Amino acid sequence: MSDWIRLNTEVLNPTREIDVAGVAVKVRLSPHDVPIAVRGRRDEQQGRFCIEFKYLDDEPSRIHSDQPEFRVWVGASSGRLCSIEIPLKSLSEDGKVALSVQVPGMIENWSRHLPETSSPRGIIAGESRRAAAGAIREASAMLAGSL
Amino acid sequence: MQRSGLRSKIYASVGAVGWISGSVGIILAACSKADPSHIPREWAGLAVIVAWLKNWSPVLAPALGGVAGVCALLRKQIGEPWVWSAIHEFLNNYRDYVFAAEASDPKDHHRVTLFRHVKWYQWPCIIRRTLDSHLMPVERSGHMTQRSDTVFRAPDDPSRTQGVAGQTWRVFQTVTINELPDLHADGSQANINEYARRTWNKPEWVRMRLQKNKQLARSFCGIPIRVKGKEWGLIIIDSRSSTAIQRNSNGVYDLMGRTLGKLLERI
């Protein structure tokens, strides 16, 4: 497993302006919903590449998607993206392309197929997954070393 | 918000009661197996005491064990004093980072307050006899304005949430509000209405605070907090400066927030 790669959360968590109960305010995700670090591990035996996300607080995770082409673990309470596993054979040989384009695309594609919800918690979960995809893009150069 | 000195005294007292109850309970349980007839004649007085304790031990031993258990639960609820001291120190350091440019201002002009979400059946909401959950201040930076009893409604019905704290809890995102009217300089009805609208409070509540000469900050930032993945509460940063919170309060929290999370796991 590679060392944790510290992320620039300012880039992953931009400020937006929204309407909250009739008042225009600036909002960002809670710092607890944006990964602060990421790391990768190549598993030759299983033929998979595993990426883990680190947040400000730790929690147990549960499997959310057990498809062979894309396994996902999310936080048991928060639903945050905790880790993903992808078969090595489905990734480009160019590690940087795999991590800056392919893997974030897989996360966004998986996220799009989740049940849509307009509740505040549903919106947070969607934004948090987008932040996680952005985290892999940001750290792609360093993660490629472990691919 | 419980004063830290009082909290430490209550924690120590409850601990002492728990230890004494547990110890006496163990002695009583041991006495239930004792045979007073085996005690030497020179210790006849002790035999009377042991016989009395043996009679009462089936009732008193479990009762005292129960008291010890309740005390242990109460101490868990109150939280260890060193944890609260560390949280207070965290809030002080966080405040100093966020308001580094305002270091010469009085500490109470720029504050960081930790609020906990408390359900209606939990202490201390239950003594308020309300069916609403609330956000209650549990710790604050600095050494003044520590005796705050300002709580904000955060019930299940989102239309009834109150204040910046309530709305931050509702959306569970970092909310920043700047450039609020200076009501201490101009407390006109128009300004009170504007302030109330932008902070999701009633004008009457704002006017009441103004009349009591309470602090009415000109900028706020609410940061929701998770502990072990669960929604726990939030931090509210408030400032008499209308623009101080525009600077990077989130980035500093990313560096320090993990420490706070580990401390909050203990309370």
C-alpha cells in the first residue's frame, strides 16, 4: 500500500452559492465529507487495484456495490466513499490516464445510476462522491506509482 | 453551557459516589457468605454487624451495584475533564488561526463555539420539556461569554429550524454569512428585520437580544461535524467584524479537525 497522499481540499471543495430557506448563502461541503488523503494498492494475486479514501473521522464501512468490474465500500453511517476496487485488466496501461480519466469516470458513472434524491443528505452524498472522484484526479500522478 | 469548573466537580463527585457504592456493594456481597458464628468471642460486636449486613446484603448489594453502574453511565455522559480541557484548547487555537489578523481585538469579539445536537429525550433537552431536538452549546473559545444558554431548535421538521446553527444542521454543509447589519450602531426596525431574515431568526428574538445588550455578530460560519461517520453537531464561528470570516477557516479546520474528532469520540 502506498503512503497516504495528502489532498488539497480547497480544490476538491469549492464554494457555491445556494438558497437556504429564502436566503442566498455561500456553502461548501462539511470538511468531514471531503477526503483529506488517498492511497492505492496493486493486488497481483486478485488482479485488482484498490484505492482507499481517508476522512477527518473514521467509521466502519459496508459494501455497496459488489460488481466484479467495480467494487465499492461506503461508510456505514455517512455513505461516504471509503474504498473502491477495479480489475487491473480493465485499466489502461498508462497509469496516469487510468487514474485521471478512467477511474473518476467509473465513480461518476456508478454515482449516476444511484437512486436520485433531492433531500439535503442525498445532495451531500452526491457532492461527496464527486469530491472523491476529484481526489483521484488530483492525486493521479502520485497514485500511478502504485498501479 | 456547563461551566468547566462545575462540570469537573460533578464528574469527581459522581465518581466518588460510584466508587464508594461499588466498594460497599462488594463488601456486602462478601458478607452474605460470612458466618457470624465463626467470629471469635472477643469480636462479638463485629459478629452483630456481620449478621446485620448478611441479612440486608441480598437487597443492598445489588442496589449499590446499580448505583455504581448509574454513576459510571453518568460520568460517560459528562465526559472526562481532561477531554473538555483539550476541546477548549482546540477551540482557542482554531480561533487564533482563523482570526490571526484580529489578534489585538478582545477575545469575545471573535468566537468559536461547539454545539451538540441533542434529541428531545436526551439530557439536557429532556428537562426543557420540549419534543424538539436542539443544538446546545457545550464549549466555547476564550475565557468570557462562557455562560451561554442560547440554544437553537433543530427538529425533524426542517421548516422549524432556527438560526444559523439550525440551518447549518439542516443542510449539513459549511455555511458562511458575511456583511450583516451592525445593530449596535443602527438598531432600526429595517436593520433588525434584515438581520433576522438573513440569520433565520424572528425579529422579536433579535430585538430582545439587542435590548439585553447581547452580542449580535456581523458574520457567521457554521461547520458541521461528524464523529465516527455520524452527524454529531457543529462549530459556529461568529465575529463582530463583517468580513473576517471570509478568509480560509475551512483549510485550517482540515489540519486540526481530526484531533477534535478523536476527542469527541470520548464524550
